[in-house]
Amino acid sequence: MQALVEAIREQGEVLPGGILKVDGLINHQLLPALTREMGERFAAGFASLMPNKIVTIEVSGIAPALATALVLDVPLVYARKKKPITMHEVAYTAQSVSRTKGGVVDLFVSSEYLGSQDRVIVIDDFLASGGTLRALAAIIRQSGAQLLGLGCVIEKSFEEGRAKLADLGVPILTLANIVRMSEEEGVVVETGHRGPVQVPPLP
């Protein structure tokens, strides 16, 4: 996705601790046309898998996930980082380590919105170490739903998250790939990667 690559080159800022600041694109401000194209690219990559639900995590994953859900015309469910008092049903839970939040984050998804009848694509903002995506995969497994694929806006390939998630056995589609980055050099970015797509059978 060349438009995303160019936007990262122009606006991306490397912060201490290996954090890439892209607040003007994803994490604080959203660019509607760019976000719409993200959804179109994810939808094109995963449509053949016939998902009936998109899952993400609040907050930064919601925009690209919603754009994807709109194109595919399926519901979007996002994991909450704090269990609301309105969540009376059984909640599927997992923990993820957040680099930007500086600690462990609890994730919750209500059994009301995710179950064994669902065929799920996960969409998130970053693929780095793979911890958040693995937590979402654990929630999907608890629910009995079928995980079909993972989509991330930006991949930090040097952190090898893709390899760490290989055991999940699903395709991983990313739109931009950070080859390397440092405070001195800045960001070296190229278009993303797509793993092999194999269509799982319908139950």
C-alpha cells in the first residue's frame, strides 16, 4: 500500500524504546481516505476466506477494522481493555503486554458477540512481537470461533512477530513493513507482506 508507506516516511517518528509514532495516521488522528483504502486492501485479501466477523482491540485497531468490516459487510467486535458493568454474559479473556501502555493489559470479549458459529479475521494496527495478536487468537479459541487470518496495518519485520505466530497456521497480511528504524536513521519502510491464503472449509 504505497500511500501508507509514503505517509509513514513523511510523518513517522522513532521514539526511545523502539516505539514508532504514527499518531497522525492511526493512533490519534485518522485520515479518512487512507483508512478507507486500508479496509479495501484487507477486504480484498481476505474475502475468499468468507469471514462473518472482524475482531480487533480498542482503540487503535478499531478504525482499520471498521473500514474492513464495512467493505465485507460483516459485524465488528472489539476487545475491551476494561470489563464494563454492562457485560453480564460470560467474558472471554486474555492478557497482552502493551509497549505504549507500559505494562500488561487485560482484554475482554463478551460471549454474546463471539461464538462457535463465527469465522474471524483479526485486524490490528501493529505486528511487532505478536503478543497482542496471540492474545486475540486465544480469545477466539476460547469462544470456539475459527480464526481465518490476521491483518495488520504496519509490520515491524525485524521483531519477527510473523515467525512467532506461524504456529497459528493462518495467513498474515500487512500493508506496510518497517525494515529497520532508529532515532538516528529514522524509518526505513516498504510495502507489506502477504502470507499464503488457504480457504478453510465451512463447518
